[in-house]
Amino acid sequence: MCPLLEAHVNTCYKHFYYFVTEFDLINSKELEPLVEMTAKVCKDSISPTQNTAPSSNQGR
């Protein structure tokens, strides 16, 4: 796969993951098959099996 295309797809997935975890749109159990990929793509994220992702509203 082209490195630029791979980076774009990874960024899209990262935004998708942060969005669905921030607003609790998908049960964490449904994300379990993607744990390895999520760990690689979202290195600065918390564990995908936890219910919430870090919020950009912290400290407000």
C-alpha cells in the first residue's frame, strides 16, 4: 500500500475511533476485534476497551 494512502486511512480511522468513543456511539465490546489496529494507530489514546476517550474539554 502507498505510504501516503496508508497514513490517510489511519488518520480517518483515528478520527472515527475518537469520535465514537467520545460520544459513546459504539459499545466497547464491538471494538474488541480492532484492539491491535487501534493500539498501533492511536498510540496516544487510552485502551480501546475503556468506555471513554480523552476529552478535549478537560480543564474547562
